[in-house]
Amino acid sequence: MHIWALILVAIAAREIYLMVWLDRSARIRIKKKGWLVVEVRRRVTMEHVPQHVSDFPSPREERILVKKLLGMVLSHREVSVALPESACDHLEKITPQEFDGQFPNWLRLADA
């Protein structure tokens, strides 16, 4: 019986972690199919790259495909693209449409 308790605790801990992590992104697309929900989320940040690449963070947009069943995250898949250095001055004003073409079809605003 203890193994089931550990499994439930692990699932709950993963869900809490993913809720907090996904809360830092904005939902830009949602599709519902019964109990299954598929979301595309986005986050624009200054990301620290490995030191052998650069000592300075670079502007990036990250999009995340999230599949949920009954509100629980089943899976997530991320793609991050580099933004031009000029984006540093206005990160909070970058719209989802601005760099939409740099992402694969399954992460774009309009489902292709």
C-alpha cells in the first residue's frame, strides 16, 4: 500500500511543479476535445545561454505545447527561438504574431 502513496505523492508534486512553471507563460491558443485540452503557451524572456556561447543573456521566445486530461498535464513539448538583440528594449511589448513564422506549424497561432 505504501508504494501507491509514493506514486500519488510523486504525481501531485509533478502537477504542482508544472502548474507553477506553466503559470509563468501566457496561453495563446486552446483546443478542447472532450476531457482533453491542448494548449499552446508562450513566454518571452532574456535567457542565459551556456558560458562558452556568451557571457550575456539573449532574448528568446519559447512556445510550449501542453496536453492536459481532466486538468492534469499529460505531456509538454517546448521550442525556443532566438530574437534579435533589438528585442531587448521592448520584450514586454512583443506580440505573439511578431515572430510566429519562426515556429513550427503546431506552435503557431493559427492551427495549420
